[in-house]
Amino acid sequence: MRKGTLVFYALFILGFPLAGLFNAFSTSIGLTGPLATGLTGRYWQQLPTEASLLFSLGFSLYVAIISVGLAVVIALALVLKRQSMLKLTPFPTLLYVPLLFPSLVVAFYLFQLLSGSGWLSRITHTIGLTSTPDNFPAMIQDRIGLGIILAQVVLAFPFFTLLFQSLYDDVRLDDLRNLTRTLGATESQFHRRVAVPILLQRAAPTLVLYGVAVLGAYDIPLLLGRTYPQMLSVFITTRLQRFDLAELPTGYLIGFLSTVVLMAIIFWATKLTQRHAI
């Protein structure tokens, strides 16, 4: 019974994803799919000419880095400078509230709040700050992905705050703070040279994995993003869902390469996790 359970688990975790990867790879070289004509490398040769792919990849990296970076800064500021607030009821409980909502729900809430016909635009129009609701600044479906970043930060900073707080207690940073004070270090020096490096080093694998999750996010950029630029997951899905069958092999190729790269990053982050207990 136990062996059968392990086999089923291995099939579910490894078998099906690897089968999907193999199918995507074989389609990209012309062996399977509706356009299968035999082994060919022309789709791989055409890949460097995909300017929109490079732009999509750059935009996705930008959103992931900015989102995780802002969330980390907010979480570190709370943990290092607002310890009394973090222990004051009901603030610790409130940190769990955003974690209870699916990302699509958060995206829909921000859409209702920040869109041109949303609550804030109507409020600003009612009190005379804008002449029409359409004059409200574009904060979603904008060129720089502000809405996507805001949604990711709302979801990430409570998680990072709880993570850093756990690490703060685990490494006994309060004791280290008192020790550095006796040695003449200022509060700022303690934060820059002791607390922040320790917390970031211990949390590095989790931060990398969360960045991978943001990089591959689909529902938030689909609702709050533009048709151009698109994040990588939306770009790949759009390629695969077009009516033009000629786009399918390239879409499968991009999906295959993206998955392999993300799996390599996850494997590397797992190695980091083995070095740093979290």
C-alpha cells in the first residue's frame, strides 16, 4: 500500500509534468502537434528574432524584482523598527488576512478600487479633485505595470513580515542588538551590518522561490495588465490560444524553455534551503 502511494505520488509530481515537457519539446522540433512534419530546428532558429519575447521577459523580471524588493523593504522596516506594533493585538492577526485571499480576488479588488470607473476615481470626482472619473491617474492596466506590482506587494509583504519575524526570534536579534550597543554601535549600524544581512541570508531561498512565483504569475497580470507589454505567462498562453496554428510550435518552445529555467532556479533555491534552516 505504501509503495503504491509513493508510485502514485511520483507519477503525479514527476511523471505528468515531465510528460508535458517532453510533448512541448517534441512539438517545438516538429515531431508532434498539428504541424508535425518531421524533425526540424527552424522554430529554435526563429526564437532569437522574437523581439516581443525579450520584451515580455524583461517586463516580467522587472515586475518580479520590484514587487519582491518593495515587499522585502516594507517587511524589514516593520520587523526592525516596529517590534512593539507587531506584538500588539490585533496587528499580528491582521497580517494573516491578505494571505487568506486568492490572488485573483486581490486583483479583482484592486481593479474595482483603482480603475478609471472604480471607487477612488468616483470619490475624487465627487469631491472635486478630478473633473471626470476618466481623469483619475491610470494605476491599473498601465504601461509600467503599477497595478500588477501593487497587487503582488499586497500579497507578499505580510508573508515576508511573518517570515522575518520568525527568523528575528529564532536568531535572537534582540540579544545581538543589546550586544552591539554595549560595543558602541548605533541602531543604524546594527540594522545595516547585522540584522539585515542575517535576515536576508536566512530568507534567501524563500525570497528566490517567491520571485519565481511572481515571475510565473498569470491571473494578476491577466486582469491588471495590458495586452502589451505582457508578462511571460500571459504571453505564452496567448501564443498557445491563437487561431493561427503556426504560432503553436513557438509557443510550446517558449513554454518549454521557461519551465526548464524556472525548474533550475527552484533546484538552486532548494540547495540554498539545505544550507540555511528557515
